[in-house]
Amino acid sequence: MVLGRTGRLRYAQLLKILVDGGLDLHFFTIEKEPGTIDISAGVSFARNAGVQAVVGLGGGSVIDGAKAIAALATNPGPPLDYMEGVGKGLPIKVQPLPFIAIPTTAGTGSEVTKNSVITAEEQSRKVSIRSPMMLPLVAILDPVLAVGTPPHITACTGLDCLTQCIEPYVSCNANPFTDGLSREGIVRAARSIRTAYLDGSNLDAREDLTIAATLGGLALANAKLGAVHGFAGCIGGMYPTASHGAVCAALLPHAFRMNAKVLAEKAKNDSKYQKFLLRHQEVARLITENDAATAEDGADWLEDLVRQLNIPSLASFGVKREELHEIAKQSAGTSSMQGNPVQLSTPYLEQILHAALT
């Protein structure tokens, strides 16, 4: 069983039930967003213990780490061999160990996706190991498990959840099936994130976020993401203290505003961009609960939300103004950026980063 740092203590009652039921549990801890070192250690642990199945009980980092450990426990070679972009990108050929995902935060939706995001430490990049065989066999969703999550973690994961519902909805790969998932997720996350932040024991709010996170995971798996996640992979790899959720949260209002601005400009001469602009306007109406809201109103609402939830700026993670150009260049070629509804030039990408810097 793969757990977070406090998992054995926090979920002691649940773990006791499993042991009393006759299961032989072996515990491996993932304390941060997983890197190749963590995955290699977890794979060795699983093989040496002779485990027959892997359970990930924790947040998105734990689920991603457990998912990769289950896959590489049965496939030879180091994690880098299977990583996209920075490694060999080899396919997973041997069926992974059976994997069960039990998320305890509402953020990444990793419990229903086929990839695991891993940090390649030497390359300072966060990329995926990806295979249809990596989909969890079972995902157990219980909002009670999120009760007790600190407000800051609730805010960062919740805003990641909201981002992962918004980006597939405005994506150039959106389709009628993902639209329904995204729209429902947007509504649930937007109406409940403040409540969960202020009152972590509110089960209605926790349930909304739990459902929204899974809906977002299903949507992004079939419609891709966008600029926010294009940036997040690069920034997370370059700055080890920058948590994925916090980075996404800091960037969301500014990427949303820039997309709407560029779409409005391009729609004047090319009608194909009009539908994506209308999507941004619809998101604004969903999150503000105002049928007359504009895309700019939506960006303002998101910016106010980020402020209320005390999300740190990019500068707090060590990002410097002189590094923005390089971050923008690296981010432009990421897979997530390919889902953005409009291609953003490097100067536009730099403007987004600059707005999120302080």
C-alpha cells in the first residue's frame, strides 16, 4: 500500500480493518510529488516484498506514484525508459500489478486517468508515463477521507480540480461527451471550494469536490488540458517546492483572461474562434451564477477566488522575472499546451507568467 507521509496515522482505523480482514499489507511512503528516485525505490520495495497488488491511498501525488510503481514492478528498466519527452518513451508491455486508487484529496483526478506524472530530477521536468494498462482497476471515492485536509491543501487541490474541469471544456479537443462531464464539474467545484476551505468538515462541499475531481479526470483524459497545465509541468520540474495545485491555482485567472482576449481578437477575422470565446463566456456564467457574465467577469471571479484562498504567487516558489522567457519557451511545446483553444505566442505566454508572478 502506497501512502502519504501521515497516511498510516490518519487512516489507522481503515488500515486496521484491512489487516483484520486477513490482508498482508506492506507500506511504502511518498512524501512529495513523485520523482524517478521515489518510483525506483517503490518498484524495488514492491518486488522485494512480492506484492500481488498495489493500493494508493492519498492525494494525487500518492495515486500517481502508486500507479507508476504498479506498472514498473512488472516491466523492466528504470522509470526514465518509459517517460515521455525526457526519456525513451517506451511502451508499457507487461500488464501492471492490479492497482486500486483511493483518493483522499479532490484535485488531479488521477484515479481515472491512464498516466502518472513523474519528475525527472536531472532534467528538471515533470512528464508522464502513459499507458491504457495503467488505468486503475477500481477507484474508491469517499469524501469523508478528505475531512481533516488542511485548508491550504484544500484550496490548492480544489483549484486544480476546477482548472481540470475548465480547461477540457474550452479545449480545442472538447466534444459532447466531455462537455457534460466538464460542465457538471465546473458547477460543483465553483460552488463548493470556498465552503470546503472555510469548513473542512462540510461533507456536502467535500462531496462536490470529490465528484468534480473525478469528472475532471475523465474529461481531461478525453479532451486534453491547456495553457495552465502546459506551464505547470515545466514550473513544477524547475522549482521543487512548487506544488502542482498551487501553480495551477496561481496561473488559472491569468491564462483564462489571456485566452479570452486572444480569442476575441482572432474571432474578428476568423469565425472558428468564436465558439471558443463563447465557451469562456459560458464558463464565466457557470462560476459566477450570473447569466449576463462576460469572460472578463469570469477572470475577475477566478482572481478574487485565488486571493480569498490565499494562493501563493509564483515568486514565492523562487520563480524570477528574468526566467519567464525560458519558462514560456519550454511550456509552448508541452502536450497540455496542444489542447489550448488558441495558440499563444511566447510574448502572450510571458504575460500570463508575469501576471502570476506577484
